[in-house]
Amino acid sequence: MSIAMNPHPLVQFLQKPASEFTKEDILRYIEENRIEMINFRYVAGDGRLKTLNFVVNDLEYVKTILACGERVDGSSLFKNLDAGASDLYVIPRYRTAYINPFAEIPTLDILCSYYDKDGNPFESDPAYVMRRAGEVMQEKTGFEFYCMGELEYYVIGPEDSLFKADDQRGYHESSPYTKFESFRKDAMLAMASCGCRIKYGHSEVGNFSMDGKNYEQNEIEFLPCPLEDAADQLIIGQWILRTMAYEHGLLVTFSPKITVGKAGSGMHIHTAIMKDGKNQMLDAGRKLSDTAKHAIAGYLDCAASLTAFGNTNPMSYFRLVPHQEAPTNICWGDRNRSALVRVPLGWETDRNMAVNANPLEAKVAPVYANKQTAEFRAPDGSANVYLLIAGLCVAARHGFEMENALQFAADNYVDVNIFSDENKEKAKKYRQLPVCCEDSADCLAEKREVYEKYGVFSKGLIDGIIKMLKDYKDKNLREEVARKPEKMMELVERFMHC
């Protein structure tokens, strides 16, 4: 992105990309723009964004907190820390600084990382686990892991009877049939000003009315980037949508399921294997490369255990059912939305489509950037974003370490809709995703060596995730809801905010 067109105020002021921000840059911006407050922000064990506020009344003090960070009570942020020895440091990452779009006074926010008493990265910090996953990926394979997320969410507001969209037919609908398009566009602009690189936004399939309220599903999708930036963008995006909704008197939910028979919300993650800044997902003949197939094999082999990071509450498993554009079978395919891993259109063609659509451009040679990705479709808004992306990176690396990766990928490829009646028998050959949190915990326990290898995930962190999932005791929840349908809405209310 060019600096001239970048909507990030700090980028414009400093005339450099955010990746090059220094402490002195931040200090200069604070002083010359009369910033009155600084917010440290960091994600805790529950996957939610936390905040520590500082009033700017002394430049020397600002220098100190930017250089040294501050202490926090780790036992209140992470369940498995002993309260008797739980102090952690939060240290700001300068490249993440942005202007708070909601603050009434000039306020600078900055994301932070956790460090322990000895000054080492805190091993259970989700952001550090993800960073470590990326470092090991590059060290062991020579590849970088890029990804980007799709934020699906419902906006819930007063019912409007004018220009009602058809039930479950809201995909890419325009106003006036959509009621919250302006809200989505305002949120996208706020995200862009905070450093998020947005691909596009649109309305999604889910659209219905219930109990005097309008439920409208939307999606905002980001551009591929290094895994740390991708996770930060998703966290900031969720925060902006929730905060903006609160200010508008609306409700935004990322919950995977909010009622029976309507489209649930996922958080699909697109991934790309990179080297020296070039996408490695296609070979010289514009076909899916063996490099891509190794990563896909890793995703499939680890798929059941990845739900422990990406599908973390009982509502997740009410979304992962057939015929709802959500996967249940562990397989992959080209452009196949019934598969767990989908390889979407990636501009493999050498045809100049722009010339065909615009005859006056006939003399312009086609320029197709290599945009190919592989999309992992199981996760949802309950995910701990950092741990999910860390897990996907580990799984991709695992694919390069599998002896039979290419054959494994070939054996689990589908070129049909496996949910259709005529393909029922074919679908039976594929493994299934877990059907509840307890099953997900068992799958993680079986695969934990893959995640703990090279010290990416700590033993204590894996133990804590397994315990959290087991504590839901949801093995028989589907049968219970089938007997007592009213319990579904109790669950929806309980997990509305994931």
C-alpha cells in the first residue's frame, strides 16, 4: 500500500509504513499531535482484548512506559497462573500503534506482548505462541506463513418492514434490501484507519426477522499478510465492530450459531505459503503446487485437533452440520464449499479478462498477481485468534514433515458436493470433525506432540485448553436440545458474545 493513499494517521504523519515505527516516532507523534491518553491493549487467555489506560501529562513518563511497559496481574488474565507469582510485564509493539477512532479526546492505542519476571516472552501468551510458530516454520522449511481472515457477524437491530430481503438470500445484497450496509462501511473505514488492510466487505447469506428484530449477516475480509499482522487485524476488527454497534444501539455477534435452521457465522482463514515475498501456492504451470499440497495435508491431518483453537464453545458444533455451508468431513477440494479446506479461484488463467470486458484496453498486457490461497473453513468467532493461526501454521509445517503428505492429500481430495444424496457413500470414507467440545479436547490430546514440538505450544497451555473444553461437558448436548428445543435459545443467550 502506498503511503500517499494509506488512511492510517500515524503513517501519514511519519511518512513511513507501520512496520518501521520506532519509539522515537511514537513520542514525536504524541507530542506534536497533543495526544492526551495512551491505551495499552493485549489479548488474554479468553481471547478478548484487554485495556490499560495512561493519561499523558509528562513526556518522561511516556518515554518510560513505551520503553519499559507496565506490570499486570497475570492470574486475572490467564486461568492457570498461580496468584502468588503471577506478575507479568506488558510491553508495547510500536508497529501496532493507532489512533482510537471512538475516543472523545486524542488517544493513541498500542498492542502489547507479555513477558515474565525474567524478561522472557511469556510462554502462554497467545501472540507469542503464534510468533514462535512462524519462526519455527521459517527455520525448519524456509517458508513464511501468510494468512488472512474473514469476519462473519450478525447485526441485530429493530425490524424494518420496507424492502425486506428474502430469508437466507442475503448474499451480496445491496441497499435498501440490506439495512446495515452503512454501518459496515463505517466500520471498514475505522479499521483501515487503525492499520487494517481490508480486501472487501459485503452482506452474507443470513437474513431473517424474529421477535420484532432484524438479523442481518455481514462479512469483512482482509488481505493476506504475515501471520502476526493478520491476527492483530482480526482482533482490532472485532473490537471496532462491537464498539461501533454499542454506540449505534445495535448488537453485533460473532457467535457461530444464533438460531436453528439459519446460516451460522464462521471465521474462515485463508493461508498462503510464501518465500522471498513470492506466493508458492501455484507451480510454473499455474496449477496447485506440491508446496501447497504439503500444507493442505498438514491441515487435514491436524484438522480435528485444530477445532480446539478455532471452535471453542458448544455453539460451534451446532454450526458444523451438513447442508449449512459448514464442513463436517475432513477433505479438500477446488472451489468446493462443502470441503473443510477449499482452494478458491486464484487467477490461474492466462486469459486477459479485463480486455474481454473492456475492448479499448486491447493493447494492455494482462497482469495477474499470484493470489492463490487455501481456505480453512471450520473456525468461527469463538476462536482464540492467535492460537488458531499458530495452530494452522504448526499444521502447515507438519505437512512438510509428513512422509506421505502428497499421497495423503490425493487420497482426501473431493471434486463433488459430498453432502448431496448421490455422494453419501463417497462421503463415508472421510474422517469427521468433532461433534462437541469434549471430542475436540480428546483430538487435541491425541495430537499434542505436533503442537508442542520445537517448543511452540507449551505443555501447560495444551493442558489448560483441554481442561477448558472438557469442562463444558457437552457430549450429549445435541440430544438434549433435540428433546428440549427451548434450551437452544438459552445456549444462544449464554454464548452470544463467544
